[in-house]
Amino acid sequence: MDKLVPPVDAENRLILNRVGEFFTGSDAPSLPDEAKWRGSWAGSCSRQIEYNMRGVEQSDPPSPADFWRMGLGSIVHEHLNPALDHWLDTDKSVILHEEVRTQIGPNGWGHIDMVLELPEQDQKVVVELKTINGTGFKRSIQGQGPRHSALLQGSLYANSENADLLVICYLAVELLSPGWATAKGFDNLGRFGAEWHYTPDVFVPLAEQEIKRMEWINECVTTGQRVPPMFSESDPDIPAGAVINQPATGAWSLTDGNQLLGRGTTWQCNYCSHQTTCVNDQEN
């Protein structure tokens, strides 16, 4: 007998519709009244940051699928807590602070995942935890490294806390296969996690540059000027000075007067919560 596989019917869902109804929103940590921008906006398009600063309603808000994905990240963080508790119980030389609120520059604010104090080494360590899917994780550990936005966010936090070390820690929601990990030289822990360590000579210049960009955007918003859709100068995928000219597709171009110096596309526009608004503004 052939295996009976009924069709997937989007019109006949018993469980998933209830899940979708539940995952319709998420409360982000509130900003203090005096703050103008979040550290989590680091590396984002300047036009998107402008919309956020101005309080423009999202034209493309996160969907239930997006909240489900973000919820998986929260589960991973909760799964980590017992391991952290065990570490602190067995190593009294470590002082751990979680969900640390920090001011960034004149007008920024952020929530740091972890700040570690290591008195014996006379070190303060800022830890930025990120969950990631299996495909992204595999790319990151094969030379790509953490996403630039994660590095910029962590750099802002480490700089604001005068840290001695920044650790970007990836925790994958999918395990890499044992065979693949062995063939590539990764141990068992490397099947689901990776760390990148950065010292002040790396994260301080990145933080200072990103603070300058954020404050420029804030100044534009305050004075009623529009901000061109551009990314951080340090972004490794989009050259400094390039402007998004087709937000519907993520197409960018770099010009010098009438001379075209480069062009390409970025995936980030298709994940922007203000994409439709940006497209309409570009057309008008």
C-alpha cells in the first residue's frame, strides 16, 4: 500500500491558527524618556532608524512567524540559565550581572545580556548572546563570523561599560550533524555554539563611529531633515557612501557625481518593518 500523506491544507488548521493568534506582539524594553535610540538598532539602515526615532507606525510589522522565531530565541536563553547558575555556584570568583541597562553616548540606551566581573583577572567582560538558525550558524563558523549588526551592538555595550573584553556568543537552534562537525574540525560544543572575542582596540572605534552615526540621524530628525537610506560605514557587505535606491528589492548604488562606482543588493530591506513606507517615500 502506498504511504498515505494527506495534503497540507492552510484552510484547515486546528493548532496553528491558535498559535498564530497568540504570537501577535512582543513587548520591547521601554526607552527612558530622555533616550532617542536603542543599541539594538546598531547596523540598521539609517532610514529605518529615522522612522523609529520619529515614531512612524510600522508598515510591515513582525508576523506571527517572526514572533515564533524570536520566541525560540527566548527559549534558548532560558535553557542557558541553569548552566549559568551552576557556573556561579561552583566558581565564586565570577560575578554575573544580567539584563544590564546602559547609556550609550548622549542619547542612546541599551540592555546588555550579561556583564561578567572577573576580579582575579581584573577584567570586565560584556557578553552579547545571539540565537541563530542552523544555516546561518554554519556560515558564521566557517569564516564569516558574527553578523556585523551583532558586533556593532556588542561594541556599543562594551564601550559604554568600559569593558576589557567583548564576547559575541552564538547559540544555534539547530544542531550541526556529528559527521559534518568532525569533518570540519569542530567538537561537540561547536555543533551548537561559538564565541568571538574582541578587545577594545577593535570595539571602541566601531562604537564611536556608530554613536556618531546615530547622533547624526537624531540631529536630522530633530531639525526636520530626511535621512538617506544608508548603512554603517564599517558594514563589510555594503561600501561606505552607498545608498539604497530601490527599497523594494534592496538595490543599492555607490556614485561619485555622475560616475557609478558600484552597485549591488542587500537582503535587509526585505526584513525591514518600514519597507512599504520607505518604498512609498522613495517614489514620492
